[in-house]
Amino acid sequence: MTDPTATPAWKALQIRSASIARIRELVDQDRSEFRNSVAGVEVDFSRQRVDTTVWAGLKALVEQCDVANLRDHMLTGSHINTTENRAVLHTALRLPRESALIVDGVDIVNQIHTVLDQMAVLAEHIRDGTWKGFSGRRITSVVNIGIGGSDLGPAMAYGALRAYSDRSIAFHFVSNVDPTDLTETLRLCDPESTLFIIASKTFTTTETMSNAQQARSWVQAAFEAEAKGDVVSRHFVALSTNAQAVANFGIDPANMFGFWDWVGGRYSMDSAIGLSTMIAIGADRFREMLDGFHAVDLNFANEPWETNVPMQMGALAVWNRNFLEIETTAVLPYSQYLSRFPAYLQQLTMESNGKSVRTNGESVGYNTGAIYWGEPGTNGQHSFYQLLHQGTSVVACDIIVIARAQHDLGEQQDVLVANAFAQASVLSLGISAEQLAKSGVSVDLIPHKVMPGNRPVSIMLCQELNPYILGVLVALYEHSTFVQGAIWGINSFDQWGVELGKKVATGIGESFSDLDLLRNFDESTAHSVKRYLQLREGN
């Protein structure tokens, strides 16, 4: 495994980063080399702090870190998730039916499309009213209960594609074990017409199963005791691989939709985890979304550097993080439908690349995953953009712009897009004291109005937001995340930092009923537990 810092390209980029011009100077040059498009999305890197020398250096870095080789191993099913000895095959989830991919002796494409077809049947039965609840009423509410990728992906997708959804069905997403999340959701539902989708690969996830059990009790309480078993089978389906646990819960295993250990949760929204999405928009639209994913997969797998957009995105992210020392990236979609997209990317990027150990077990000697965050425009402009423009921390920004609105409200979309382009301009170019003076700003106010600019900005522009384009956007960030991890030499597909917290939480929970177990914890934790128990009892 190549240490990226030992490559000639890394060393050359370090030297170049010390003398790279400011963005204001760079944009006066021909920047066409930094504009590209893929599958209906135009990606403009011209406001990034790069020049042709940096661009060539990033291409060389990708080559010297053997990113393409690792990519090819991923796409063909090699076990590149070494700490869990698993393949990484989220790209297989969107392969066309006629494709062939044999992994560990199994035709996985056939398996994938079998599940998709099963999902399509259920989705159609919910949408056309064939599936009815226990009392004979059609389903008018669907509640997805999951956590992490089993929640963030479906919730984001529903929000993004709500314009395409069946408005006769309300969709809700419960993830937090906080009783408030489930309770407030159930207030919006009727037990006679609600379907619960329980999303847990093992059917043992603590938060998900706790919420699922409470939801089951809520439904059962609405009917006669002797009918409880049938009630569960008419109001619950499962996204899992544990048929026995699903059956024990009361769900008909025929209504269990499986997925595979080579699909990580944060890469699973186009698997069975997307069942709520398919119910909302229909099977045909869901397949359009898969086509959008696949179009980017093909670009990533086959195109050279000059036209490989996700490869460029990932390498640019490394440039910003390691050479310009930018710690955070703000994702700023100028679309209310994409309001959950930044939260979705938080898990995708930070759970994947929030690592400090290389795949060979050695500690990294350089920065890895940046912090991703954001809010939709124009809301963010009246919140945190002040820091983006004049704060002491430089934040890289991805601005997503949709040209055609789903709803015609006169010039309102023009106002929205004008704001997006204005922010991109000011963030990257800023405004100097000399410019302010020429515009007539008083001397005493000039220091307060100077904006340094030089904030790297990428713009993603597409004609409209539809299922296909959503697949394109998600796949771009998936592969960008992969490229970053490949350059850094880390495993982007495990998440051991999540697992320890789960284990410790179990032990603390057990101590609530046996205080002697507190001897296993530090004094501060023991104090917190004791004080919690006192407050819980009103003391």
C-alpha cells in the first residue's frame, strides 16, 4: 500500500500549494479545463483554487496511489473491505438486469433483480390499494423504522423526490430511540391504515428494534387480543437477512426483503432499504434512479482523468484537505427538496473516511476525512454564511443548483438561482478595501465590509431534480468518497468507531438495574448514571 506522502506527486503538490495564486487571479484565465459534465449534471470546478499544474499533479497522485486498480477490484467483487473480509459492491445494486457479475461463485445480479422485482410487487399493491390493513382499509401511512443508512438514505430520497410521490400516502421516518421520535410520528398515523417498514439487517439493532416493538404494541392495542398475530403480518414488513427473527416478531418471511453484507448501510439507499422510496415514487421511477447511479458508475469505471468527474471530485477534496488545509466542506443545495442531502452526505463521507489508521494497520501521518455539513439555500445565507465569508476558518463549498423548478411561482426560481451564483462569486472572489472605497463606502466601515474571498467553490448545475438526477448526485459523492480513501490508504468501508459506543451503551444500560456493574466504569460515568436514576425517579 503506497504512502501518498512518499509519492513524487504529493511532494510536488506540497511545493505548489505554497505558491498557488488566489482564486480571483485564477478566474481571469481560461478555466474550461475545470468544467465537465456527467449524465445531465454540469460540474464546474473553475472556482476551485487550482491551476493546470495542480490539475496535472492531482492526476499524477491518483495514478501513483493506484486508485484505478483499487476501483477495479471494488467493481469486480474483491474483498477490499479487509477488516471485515467483505466485498464492496453497492455499484452492483444498479447493474442492468442483463449484466453478469459472479462474486464468490454467486450470480449476484440475478439476486439483486429478484429482490427488486419482489419490492415492485409490494410497492404496487400498496399504491393501488390491493394491500389492506387488518380491518380492510387501504394503507395511507408508511413509517420507515431504521437508523443510520437505513434512515438517512430513504428519508433524504423521499424529501428529494416528493414531487414524484403518491400524495395519497404519507411517509414518515423514525430513527431516534428517543421516545419522542416514535410518539410524535404515531400521532400522525392511524393504526388501521399504517404500514411499518422495519429496516435492520440483523433484526437486532437496538434503536430500531426498540422502536419496532413499541410500534407493534401500538398496532396490537387497536384490535382484539385474539387477532394480534394477523395484525402484525398485515401492518409490518422487514428489510433484513434474519428470517427467523423476522418470523418471531410476527412478520411473514414472504414480506422480508433481503440485502447483502457487501452493501454498507451508508451505501444502501438503492437496495431493499429503498423500499419506502419505491412505494413513494413507484417501481419505474425507482429504476430511473438506479439508471442515474449506473451512469456515474460507468463514467467512474471507464473514463480517463480528463472526463472522469468523480475521480476529479475526490482528488480535489484531497487537495483542499491536505494541501490547502481546509478542514470542512459545506454542501449547499439551492433546492428545498434537497434539504436532507447534506445530512445524508455527513454519514457517507465522515463514517467512510473518518479514520486515522491505514489499511496496513499503521497510523496515518496526514489529515484524512473532512467535516461535511450544510443547509439548503437561501436559508443558510441568513444563518452561517457570515462565517463562510468573513470567518477565520476557510470552508470549501459545494453549491447545487436546479435550473427548472417543480413549481411555477413566476420569477421566484430566478431569485433563488441568482442568490446561488452570487454566493459562489463572493465566496471565491470576495471584495477588497480598494473596491469598497471606489464604491463610496466610508473609511471607518471598510474594514468591516472587506471579504477576503478565496473560498474554493464547486457548482453542480442540472436542468431539473428527478429520480435519475438524484441517482447521479449520490453516486458522484459515493465515488468521490472512495477516491479520497484510496489516496489516503484507509478502509472507507468499515466503521469500528461506531461499534465501541454500541457495546459500552449496552453495559451502561445493564447497570441501570444493577448498580454493582458500575465498578466496570470510570467515576464520572458512574456518577452520571446514579444522578440519572435519581432524576428519573423525581429526586
